[in-house]
Amino acid sequence: MATETKTTQESAIVTVSEETKALVEQKMSDESDEIKQKMGELVELIKRRAELELESAGEMTREAYITAINQAKSTLKKTEDFFAEQEKSLAQKIQDFNNEANQHWESFVADIQKMNNRVDKAIEAAWKNLTETEETKS
């Protein structure tokens, strides 16, 4: 009686689909109904296990995909930040270069003006010296 209860409980746990029953009947037509039933249950259990494995693999694949996407986003953000820093640094270097160039230009212009003033004074003195007569010199 304990065996009957156990068999009934096991049979109740695994429901064999019509598709599986037809397959077992086709492949094992010479076997007893009990063997066919057990084979059908075994096939159903294998199918369920395979489905669970596929679902699990699908979840792992989704998780791996999500992880990869998040890593890619993080890498893009870091790259974006890096290029923003580089752009800021380059803009600062360009500004520094422009400031230095302006200082050099202003210094050059000031030197030219000083030299121009000296040349003007020299020309003026030479002209004065050439145009002065002996009488005005004394």
C-alpha cells in the first residue's frame, strides 16, 4: 500500500503531455503501459529541466547584457569626462599662449616706439646741426 501511495504521489507530481505520450507510444509501442508512463514522466522531467536551464541561461545572459551595458555607459562617461578635461586644458593653454603672445607683441611695440623716439631725436639733432649756421651756434 505504501508503494501505491508513493507511485500515485509521483504520478500526480509529473503530468505527461499529450505530445510526450504520443512520442513514447510511437517509440515504445511494445512496452507495458507502466513502462510507457514512467518513460513519459522521465521525458517530461527532462524537458522541464531543460526549460529551467534555458530560463536560467537567459537570465544570466540578460544580467551579463545589463552588466555590459552599464560598463559601457560608465566607460563612455569616463571618456566624456576625460575629453572635457582635455578640452578645458587645451582652451587654457591656448589662452595662456595668446596672453604670452600679446605680452611679447606689446613689449615689441614698446621697444619699437622707444627706438623710433631715439631715431626721431637723432634725426632732429642731425637736422639741427646741419641747418644751424655759425652764427646761430654761438
